[in-house]
Amino acid sequence: MALRVSIDAGASSINISLPRSVGVKLEVDGALTSRNFQDFEMLDGDTWQSRNYDSAVKKIEIDIDAGVSSLNVGWR
């Protein structure tokens, strides 16, 4: 079972820092959004997954709906 997080934002800068031990899947809906996802693999145009997602015990699924935004997701 994964923890589910939903982010709904307009014009914004979103910075997310996650622990390395967690597997993460990102679903992104954002037309004019710049994306910087450190160590993620693109599954399709809107879905990204951390390299450890399948093997991780703890998982987070993040659904991001953003307008004109800058998205940065990385590790601490």
C-alpha cells in the first residue's frame, strides 16, 4: 500500500525533497510546467517513477496538477 498525496496548484514553484529509502511514483498534469525530477524514469508522458519503486517497502504516489509552474523533485 502506498501513501497518496495530491497537489493542486496554479502558477507556482514546487520543491519536494524525499528520503532515498522511499519508492515514489509521480503523476503530473501540467501543460506549461518545467520538470526537474532527479533519478526518476519516465513511464509515459505524464508518469514518472523512482528507480527503487518496485523494491521499496514504503511508497508514495504523488498526483500533481499544476498550471504554469516549476516542479523540482529530489532526494535528501
